[in-house]
Amino acid sequence: MTRHRKLVVLDVDSTLTRDEGIDLLASFVSEDVASQVAAITAAAMRGELDFEESLKRRVATLEGVSVEAVAAATAQVRVTEGAHELVSELHAHGHLVAAVSGGFHHMIDPLAENLNLDFHRANVLEVREGRLTGKTVGSVIDAGTKAATLREWANEHDIDMAHTVAVGDGGNDVEMLREAGVGIAFMAKPVAKEAADVSIDEPDLRLVLDVLGLRA
């Protein structure tokens, strides 16, 4: 893995960040809604619920939330320890670093810019007159889409799948973890650990560099 240009693709919620973005958004509706959404999120990440259906149910609860509240929730997102160092070190070795998420562009775009990611993909929240409609626009980023995105980016940049790396924590990452040359389960649910080649159980993304033999 150290001799070839790599594509490293990370999940975002609870991987690249310590939080689930949709749970933070739900807190702007009510405590009851926040609790309900968190429970659905947890079940989906354990692989117990269909991700697309669970996302629709959760996004529906956000109807009426203002774009200002989305920005406020985004400001609460905590980047996982070691994320900046991981991206910087991978770039220093000439590798590509990307993120694909079942979360939302509204929240992930600022993170991608801050971390200097090469590219990223996420769901799009529908907005009308400055408020969320409770729906998304376009296809949902689910487990199959994550794996397809990994393949797409690898092909676009002429990187063999054997030299791809996927990092994720939940049921929505299983197909991507299996598809990658190296699948890394990060602080993960059992369903993701079973699909991965390696598990990291400490909340420090610099440990990914150790797995790849790239720690400075």
C-alpha cells in the first residue's frame, strides 16, 4: 500500500466527525424529536433499518427548520481527533482524500473545505423560502451509492481498486468497506467491523496512517 498512489474515502458522521449531523439538526426541532431521530440513526447504523427509509423518516421531522439553524448545527460539529493530520499526511505522500456521506451537503461542504478534501459527496436537503421542506433532492446516498462512488472516483483518477481505502463506522459503510482494497472500521458497529479488514477502536484518525504504514 505504501508504493502506490491511493484513494482514501472516509465516511463523515461518527468517522470524520464525532457527531451525527442529522441528530444535531433534530435538536433544533424539539427534545422529543431529537430523541426519536437519534434512536432511528442508531438503529440504521447498526444495520437494523433500511438506510434510505430511515433517512426519509428522519428528514421529514426537520420540516420548517431554518437554514440559519442548519448553519448553527453545523458549527456544533466536532472534527475527530487526527483528521487534519491524516489528510495532510496523505496529501504529502501524493494520495487523494475524499468523503462520501449519508449526511448533507449543507453541513459537510464547510468541513470538506476546512480539511482540504479533494472531493466529497452527500445528500442534498430541499430548501424553500429559507426553510427545510422535510425532503431531500436527488438520489439518496446509501450503502450501495457509497460503494459505487468509491469505484467511480478510483476509475476517474486511474487508481486500481486494490489501492483504495475506505474508512467507516456503520451499516451504511458495509459495502464500501468490502469493496475497497483495505476496509477500515473506525470506532465501528459490529456490522461494519465484520465487513472490514482492520478495526481501529481508538478515536484518533492518525491511526489510519499506521494501518497504511504512513505515519511520519
